[in-house]
Amino acid sequence: MLDALITEIEQHLLARATAGVPLASSTLGRMAVNDGKLVERLKAGGQITVGKAMRVREWIAADRAAHGLSVDERHIPTLPEPADDGAGAKAGAVQ
């Protein structure tokens, strides 16, 4: 699961660079979820909540649209829905 998110991030950074609008991984993390060390930590084996992972994916989708970048959806695995804790709140961590 975590590998899929890292792959999606790397693909987006490559797409931006190829289109002539490069973006640093730290900038992506800061803009997506206000965490400039996010990508570095994930690559080092860190964890991320499902909610935060979904926000990163939503930011990437919006950024792709804003820059007219296409993506081959067949290579982007879906993330699972967060588990319901019984109180209506959804929580969880992707490892």
C-alpha cells in the first residue's frame, strides 16, 4: 500500500519534470498536507494515515489537472477505505 503511494508520488514528480514544471518532493508534501518531510519519511519506511494518503492523492489529481498532465490510471492502485471505528469516525494507518 505504502509502495503504491510512493510510486504515485514519484510518477507525478516525473510527469511535472517532463512537462517543464518540476516540483521538489518536499514541496509536494508541504503543499499536499503541510509536511515537507513527508516523502522522505515514507521512503525511509514511515507510516501515513489513510486519510492523509487520500489527501495526497487528491492533491496530486488536482495538480495534474491544473498543469494539464495526463496519467495512466492503470498503474495507480487504489487505497482501501478507512475502517469505521464504530463511532462514525474513520481512522487507520497505511504501512
